[in-house]
Amino acid sequence: MIKTAEANKGEDEKRKQLIEARNQADALIHSTEKAVKDYGSKVSAEDKTAIEAAIADLKTALEGEDADDIKTKHQTLMTASMKLGEAMYAAQQEGDDAAGAEHPHDDGVVDAEFEEVDDDHKSA
């Protein structure tokens, strides 16, 4: 059994890398598609088209068994979606600035005075 396990060690490692690459790719596709849906109008048509093409390429790579191809397409999508991330950040900053102008920032902290009492030195 040990010899069989050692003989399959390389194949097991390749399979593990493929599974990890697929999981990361699936997560990136999901988050990018959601971001495109929510913020796609904030980027140029050219950037949006590049992001959508990178998503399609990664989905195609997921149909195969090549972990390196999946990783390459994953990186391509990450690079293409950077413009989308910038747009999301800008939209968040605009929202924060508008909210800050209308409502002062309330972080929930209450200023209070307190007195520390040591139980050993209490007077009866």
C-alpha cells in the first residue's frame, strides 16, 4: 500500500492543484460577475467587454483539466477586473463622502467618566 501511495503521490498533487485552481476560479468568476452586475456601468464599455471576455475564457478553461491554464486565465481575469475594483472603490468613496456630509460620523463610542473601585479597600 505504501508503494502504491508513493507511486501516486505526483498524480495526487496534480489533482490537488487542479481542484484548488478550479475553486479559486469559481470564486473569482462569481465575485466578478456580481461586481459587473452591480458596478459595470461605472467602467468604460471597453473595460467591461475585456472583463466579460476574461470571464468567458476562464469558464472555458474550467472545462479542461489543465491547472496551469486555469491559473493563467485566473490571473488574466484578475488583471482585467482591476478597473472594476477601482470603480467600486470610487463609488464607495462617493457614498461615504455624501453620507459624511449629511450625517456626522458616529462610531458608537460614548464618552463617560468612571471611578475604579478596589474591593479589598472598600470601607464598610
